[in-house]
Amino acid sequence: MITFGKIWGRDGKINPKVVFKKSHEIMLGKIAYWLVIIGGINWGLVGLLDMDLVANVLGAGSTATKVVYDLVGLSAIYMLLGMKK
């Protein structure tokens, strides 16, 4: 979370490094959130309907499918590490 004291420097000016870093952390968190949601929906479909939506859309065993699975896994790890704060 960005607090007033972290954004503003002692000289009364906005510290762009803090704002830039925090805005990127927020964006990364949103991307991770949605990737975990997509992964959860995909696993729900696999369990309930035996249908892998990501593999059906991107091609089973394709590089794109593997990248999506990797990103979902990394997003879950990122979110778990973020919960410790």
C-alpha cells in the first residue's frame, strides 16, 4: 500500500521512484490475480467436465499452453509470497 509519507519526500515533492515501483507492483498483482482465476476455472472444468479449456484454445502440448500453465503457477507463488506481508 502506498502511504502519504512514502510518496512525498522531505522536500515536499513526489518521489517518482516510489510511485513507479508501487504502481508496477499493483499491476503485477492484478495480472497474477487474473491468471490464478483463469487457472482455477480451467482446473474446475478439468475436474467437472474433463475439458482442458487452455489446451483446447491454444493447442494441447503447444508452447503457448505450457507458457500459460507456467504463468499461472508463477502467479500462484507470487500471490502466496505476497500474503506473508
